[in-house]
Amino acid sequence: MRRRGLLTFLAVSALAPRAFAQSKPPVLVGWLSFGTTESRTEWLAAFKEGLASLGWKEGQQVVFEVRSGDASAERLATVARELVAKRPAVIVSSGLRPATVLAEGKVKIPVVLVGGDPILAGLAAGLARPGGMVTGMTNVSIDFTEKFLELLLVAAPKLRRVGILGYPHNPNYAAYVENARRSAARFSIEPRFGKAVNPEEIETELPRMAKEGAQALIVLAGALFTTERARIIKIALKYRWPVIAGYEEFAEDGALLSYGADTPTLYRRAAYYVDRILKGAKPSDLPIEQPTKFELVVNMKTAKAIGLTIPQELVLRADRVIE
């Protein structure tokens, strides 16, 4: 009897570590964005899909704490503090601005960034060795303005004056504007710069650029513009402007063109970084990746509405054509 009791005790003891592991509380992963939660739904879903594919079951092994700034700098600072107080193991920064806010607060929580240029923003020392608390994926390049102008001129060769709308609170704003000036000079285009930090300024800046003779619109990177894209496109269509931006959501909502990284793919890839960090890796040692896949979307319905005939060469170059 004593031998049988000993064997039973040893069997239970052997199972104890496994039972303890299974009862371990789920890891908390934070999500912080400047825009609205609704404007990031697809991206959040892609990130969760990526994490699930790596074996992390939501509710059992991982739970998410989602906070959004609703395109308000003040609210972003508030919700960032709320999120940090929850003590997540890692925070996904949807866009560059949230990562900048966390860095300004000297937050010692690993951050996986999707968006912008963390080196220009001072968040990382380099791509290969970030050296700090931020790693992840870039999704835009300051060189995009040149590509935007090239595509606009293929679609509308007679353009001479192009409006360029920027978000001055973007940490990369100065670099974007400087590159836009160089690109405009290269193509002999007269730029008409505008900037907005809230919806009201969008309503005034676009008409001002129209009065200055703008014939088209480039929308530079800015979470406000992603959130307010319907407003921007509505005003642009009033002036019959061809519009190009970096996210396919713009073309889907009525802009003539979009050209940029495949954003859902970037967020699925961000899950890899979170997985590595949760397993003990340091963000300072995880190289920051640049996108390798870019997509051109052409909205033929909008082309017809503003009286443009899209050259066949541009249609053939497109990854997707919206009829």
C-alpha cells in the first residue's frame, strides 16, 4: 500500500508542472493607435490572425488591450497612459505617432511599430540594430512622393500644379515635405503645400490649395488623414482632382490612385515580433524590416467621374483595378 501511494504521489508530482503551465494567466498585449478603432479594424484583425498562426490563442494564452486616440493628440496621450498602467508585456504601435508618445514618456515596455521611419523619428539607431525599446516594420518611405507624382503624371500628363497635404505632427513630416519639394522640381511641377492637424483645417486647406491653382492632390502619411479620408475625397472630387495616397483604403473610398505597402501583410508580420519578444527576445536586437510588397490600385469609377481617361499602361501596371 505504501508503494502504491508513493507511485501515485510521484505521478501527480510529474503532472503538476504541466497543470501549472496550463493554468498560467494569459499574456497581456497592448494595441495603441492614433486613429479611431474603426479605421484600424482590418489591421488589428490581421495582427491577431498572425499571432494565432504562431500558436497564441486569444483568451487562453493572450488577451488584448486596445486603445485609440481618435485622431486627437490629447486623447492619445491619455489612452497611452491608461494602457501603460495595465502593464502589458508588449505594445503594438499602429503608426509612428503612438510609438513617439510612448518614447516621450520614457516607457520601458517593448514596442512593435508598424509605420513611418523610426530612425528619422529618433526611435531607433538603425534598421539592423535598433538599440532601444522599439522594433517592427516600416510602411512608408520619404521617397513615395516621387512615385506619387510619377503615377499622377501618367494618369494626367497635363498636370502642372499639385496640392500636397501633410500632417505636421507626424515625426517624419519635415523629411516628407523636403522630399516633396525635390520631387516636384524634378518633374517641373509647382507644389501647393497644405497642412492640417484636425478635420476643420482639412476643410479650409483644400479650398485654399484650389484657389492657388492645384489640379491634383497628394496625401502624405498621417493617421488623421486615414481617419478623415472620406472628407478629403469628397472635397477633392468637388474640384475634380485626381488624388493619390499611400493606403489602398483611399482608392477603395474614391481616390483615383493608391500606392503603398500591403498593410495587412505588415500587421501579420508584426505578430512575429510580438511572438519573439514574448519568448524573451529584446526589441533592441530584432532588426527592423522594410516592406517588400507594394500595391498600386486604380479606381476607374473615379476616373470616369472626374473626366480622365486612364492610359492602358497604368491599368496594366495596377495590382487591382476598381471598376
